[in-house]
Amino acid sequence: MTRRHLGCAIAAVLAFVPWAPAFAQTERAAVGIEIDAAQAGPTINPNIFGQFAEHLGTGIYGGVWVGPDSPIPNVRGIRSDVVQALRAIKVPNVRWPGGCFADEYHWRDGVGPASERRHRLNASWGNVIEPNSFGTHEFMDFADQVGAEVFLSVNVGSGTVQEAADWLEYLTADQPTALAQERAANGHPEPYRIKYLGLGNENWGCGGAMSPEHYVEAMKQFAIYSRNLNRAQTGETAMQRVAVGWDSGDEDYTEAVMQAWKDKVWSWNIEGVSLHGYTIPNSWEAKGPSVGFGEDEYAKGIRATLKMEGWITAQTAIMDRYDPEKKLALFVDEWGLWADPMPGSNPAFLQQQNTMRDAVIAALNLNIFMRHADRVRGTNIAQMANVLQAMILTDGPRMVLTPTYHVYEMYVPFQGATLAASTFDAGNYTFEDISLPGVDAVAARDGEGRLWLSLVNVDVRSPRTFTARVAGADASAVGRILTAPAVDSHNSFDRPTDVQPASLAVRVLNGEVTIDLPPLSVAVIQVR
Ligand code: AHR
């Protein structure tokens, strides 16, 4: 049964008026946040807010690609509503073409005249026809329209080193090699820019079930020969190669990759190691519903998602042993809530609804990543459209923005900001035998000197009053809040704005900022 916190009338006006506390009569726990703005932390790499788009279900076909002849408004086949929504959240990079699909993907299938492209079965995701209408040029066009860098994953599992080398040459050669000329003949004379290159994907599982030793030997070859030949990409803009690492608790790959990196010879290098970690509320076999659940599934989902902190700490500890200078980045290039597929949907399409629980999960994970910004320099939520914890859901011409999308939109100011040290007592949120931190908070300062706070009230029953002492703060503080009446409140095609941000009143007196948060809420506060 769904637990409700606010009356329906309040929910109906959330979108239109500043949020005002509805809990004056409820005892309100106090949370004091100490912010040491003088102690500047690491830069929050904008790539922490990256996306992942796999050829899986309707993630690409329907979600991004409708084709140039579609009645759905599009630019060269790419749907305009989706591009516009993604531009608004300043997507820093998009990882493509998978996932498991990447280790079965052959790039030549997706270049050249659309009518001649090879149809294959998508064996990873339901054996549906992969028409390859969305290939290399279409993806690069999509990233360009969104304004995002690209994160390509090459096929280590079933491809060859030569195939990956050719793909990189095709994409990046700035001299008239045969492959550069083929690229030009296919419509793009200028070399593309590839910022991130994934050397395989989950090669301990769907990417070839390789032992760590086998993977490391293969990875080194791919790292050497997948050359970026675009000479404009040097220094800060140079391509970064990301090796496969940790899988939700299994550290063998990270250990093997880092050992190899420590002992490496001059001819190869990598710039990062990945971590994949999904939030599974129950078990892999029965994960639990994505909508139509109550506080028990909410509490289990939050408990599961907080494992991310331990995973990052553990992988960082391994990396620190081999790389104390933190030269290599940790890329959490797949994460998010994985629930049971929607009833009636193709189970291989991984379609799920996205609720207020997803919003809290997104905020908690983004906060964890920001706190670890010294090592975590990129993450990719799974996935961008229509798959797993999606930003965007589409149904033919209709599009809906999810609560997760709204968290990403609210968190835009944290992109490139400097983490500020903060301490607070999170207290507790308890449901039956599950006891969790009641709140979460992160503080950061942007390039214009403004302080930003992200605040999460995980508790679904008790409001919280946050106070933060900020030296020099005057009366100028504003906030935005995302909250909803139920843990599974969501936006649907018929009711697309049930969950969306509203402005939030913030009080500032004598340098003390006071914010009242209702239960089940995410807020972002700007203090001048
Ligand atoms: O995101 C769905 C799948 O999860 C990816 O294809 C794979 O890498 C992971 O197991």
C-alpha cells in the first residue's frame, strides 16, 4: 500500500507555488550543517553527470532515433524533444553503444547508405532485429546536437583489435587515409573528437567471461592500437581510455588492471578504470516493482543504493595502493536502480517506471560521487531513455521527464563546482528492521563564489529543518525542491507534471541559512 504524506490538494499545486511547509504541527528534527568553505576540496568533474545509451529495447529506437521521415519532430532522424530536454541538463558525455551490446557491435554494420545497412539480431537484448539505422554518424550527430562529449565502448568480447583500431581511424584520422576518406564520403570530412574510450564492457560477464588475466592481456592490445589520430586532441582534451574494473563487490578485475598498470611498459597506458554497481532492492531474480510499492520497497531500495559508498571506497583503496597520486580516474560508468520489468513489457527491454524513490536514489548517488570527486571523475547512469532508471520516457510522439531527470536538472550548478567540506549528523530513518541515515547533504562553491547545497530528506515520515552557518551570507538565498505525496509518485504520459521541482523558501538571518524540508524530498539551495 502506498503511504501518503501530503494531501492531494497540496500535490496539485506543487508545480505552481513555492513549496511551503505543511508540517507546522509535526515535530521537526533539526540538522545542523557545518560548512568549511575555506577548505576547498576537489573540482566536481561535470562528467559525474554523464548518461548511458545502449541499443537495448527502446533506448535508441524510439527514445532517440525516429528516422528522418518520422512525423515526430526530428533533426536528421534524432527526436528534437529529447535533444532539447537533454540540452537543459547539460549532459557532459554519453556512453554508447553499450553495455553488453558493445561487445557484439560491429561498427561497419552502422556506416554507409542507410538502405544497405546490415540487419542483425540483438542477441544481448531479446534477439530483436537491430537495423543499424543508428550507427556511428548518427550517434556523433546526436552527441553534437545535445552538446555532449562521446564515450565509445569498443568491442573487446567478440571483435578484434584491428576492428577497433579501424573504427578509431575512421572516426579520428585527420590525414587522408583510406578510412578518413571513407568517412568523408559518408558525409563527415572533419575528424571527430572522441573523449572517452571504454576498453570493453563487463568482460568478466557478458563481454566474454574472461579471467582477469585474460582481460588484462587483451585490454593492453586494445589500449595500444585503438589510436586517436585527431591531432587537435592533445593535453586536456586528449582521449581517455577506461579499462573494465569492479563489479558490485568483486575486486579481481580492478586488482589485475591496476597491477598491470603499475608494471606497464612505455607502449600502453590507460587513464581510468570502471566500476559497475546497480541498486537492486531485493534479489537479481526478483528485484521488486518499479511502481505500485510502499515504504518497505522504498526502504530496501535506499538501503541497496547506499552500498555505492562502500563500493567506491573499496575500489579507491585498491587504486590508491597502485596509484597514490590519483592519476587514474574512477568511472562509475553504469549505475542506477534496476527493478522488475513493467508488467506486459518485453522483459529483455528493461522498461521500468521512475518514481520519487528514483529521485532520492539519484540524489544520494550523485552526492556520494561528488564527495569522492578526487577519484570519481565520471559516471553514467543507466540509462538515458526508456531503459532502467531513465531520464526520459517516450511513447510514440509523447515524451515525459522523470523525477530522476528533475534531479539532474536541479544539480546542474554542481557541474564544475568545488566541493566544500561539510559535516552534519544525519540522524536516522527507520522502517521496521531497516535503519538508514535520515538525511544527506553536499556543499560546493561555483566559479562565481556562490555556495550550493544539495539536501536530501530520506525520511518518509518526518520533516527536517536544516541550518547552515555560512560566513558572509546575506539575505540572498533561494531554493528548489522536488517532493511528492508518495514514495512511488511518478510522471506518466497522461500526468507528465505530477512530480516536478518547485521553488522553496529559504530563511537567512545573521549568516545562518534555515531550510525546512518535508519528508521524501530533494532540494538544491543557492546561497550568495
Ligand atoms: O544496463 C544494462 C546492462 O547492465 C548493460 O548492458 C550491462 O553492461 C550491465 O550488465
